[in-house]
Amino acid sequence: MKKQMHILEGMIILIIIFIAGLLSIEFIYKIRHETMDTNYMWNISLNNLKVKEGSKNAHTSIEDNVLNFDITLENENEFYEATFDIENNGTLDAVLTQVQEQVNNSKNVLTYNIRYLDGDKINEGDILESNTKKTILIRIDYPEQKTKIYDALEIKITLSLEYKALYK
């Protein structure tokens, strides 16, 4: 009787080890072949740069949520005005975590303004909901002068916007 009991206990232990091994193999297989769940993503992009008619030409580039402007204005009342979209094509809302403006303004004469199209200031903590976009307006002016002191003035602006997913 004892011998049969030991055989039965041994078989139960072997079956438990066998089942644990199969479960381990299945778990490892699922981890190695797991696909990314793209149902819950956020996708921020800067695009659709439109320059207003009458604006001076500028060298612009958009790369990895960084927008660069290099503009030279030569006379009073010349300006550069453009809009571009920040678009969230994902399913998660995004929050603006960092706004960086780097400005190199020769002689500090040219004036510039960067805001949302509705006039609101761009602030950290602004929320860009999923499947929506916000339009940003940038305007650079060569102000009037009583006597012309400067000829061509150059301004370089780099605008960097960093977002992260907002989980509700």
C-alpha cells in the first residue's frame, strides 16, 4: 500500500511539474510575440504651415515638434505672419509639458508674438484632446522708426513643444 501511495505521489508531482513547464513555455511565447496595443496612443505633430499673403519670405523647418524660423526684414512695416497646426491624431489626450522659445534678435528691434490663433498664450499644462488640433499664430514686425537707423534686421526663433500622454 505504501509503495502504491509513493507511486501516486510521484505521478502527481510529475503532472504538476509538467503543467507548470507548459504554462511557462506559453507565457514566454506570448511575451516574445506580443504586439503593441495601438488602441490607446497619442500622436502629436506640427504641420500645415501657412504663410499669410504679403509676408516676407522666411527659412522655416519643422522637425520633431521643433519649429525654426529665420527671417530678415529690411524696411518699416514689413512683417512675417504664419500659422501652423499642432495635431493630436491619437486616442489619448496630451498635455503640454514644456514650451521653449529661443530667440536671436539682432539689435532687439524686431517684435514677435507667438500665440494660439484665438489669442490665448501658449502655456505648460495646456491640453490637446485626442483627434483635435490647435492653430498657432506667429507674427514678426519691423516697427516704424522716426528716422531709419537700421537696414536689414534678422531674427531667428526656435519654438520647441513637448507633450506627454494624459491619462484620465
